Amino acid sequence: MAGISIRSDICTGCMNCQTVCALKKAGLHDRSASAIRVDLQLFSGAHTHTYCRQCEIPSCSNACPVNAISFNRNTRAWIVDDKLCLKCGKCVEACPFEAMFQNKEKATPFKCDLCNGNPACVEACVFNAITFRVNQQ
């Protein structure tokens, strides 16, 4: 499995990862379009992150009634097929990490797709708090 890893202990909370993700996924500066979320803890500095773990057995895919979430062998990521998706939100409810998102207009749910194998958030993190891991299986 491939995926990203985040070291919260060195994250500064700059939110570059969230901004670049929203720009890449939706062409928007609206951070709610991002598949990675940073929860700033201003007083403690111990920021937390919500992001897809690319589970080996994903609850989101198992919850989908039409198999719209499938594993892409090239990118090693679970992806949502917009054409098959019913927009029911069952995948959003099923994710134990709350890393599936759906906007207010009930559009297609979305999650991290690893940017086709080159996650933009990793490059945007100048503090190296986000890394890309690829495990060959």
C-alpha cells in the first residue's frame, strides 16, 4: 500500500498542504475542497490531521452499494469513480478516520487519491512533516 504519513509533532500549522490540495482537487482556494484537513491547536501547537490512510481493507469501499470506490494498482490509492457514485454518503459515514468528505450540495464524496502517485501535499510541506510512503506488495 502507498499513502502519506504525517508527523504532527513537526507540523507548524501553515496549512500549505490543505491549500494546495484544494487547488489541485478542485481548482479552489476554499480549503473545504481539500482531502487533507489540519485542525489547528493554537495554544498547544499539537495540530491534528484528517487524511486518508489508504486502508488495506477500506470501510469506505465496503460501504459503497455500487462499488464506486476501487483500488488503482498504478497509483496504489483507493479512488472514487464519479460516474458510478450515487452520492449517498455511505462511504463518508463508514470511514473510521473521517477522511471521506462530501460538500453541502451533496456532490460526489471525495478522499485523497494520492494525486496520481505524486501527492501535492508532500511537496507543499516545507517542514517535511508529510511524507509519501510506497510499500511494494
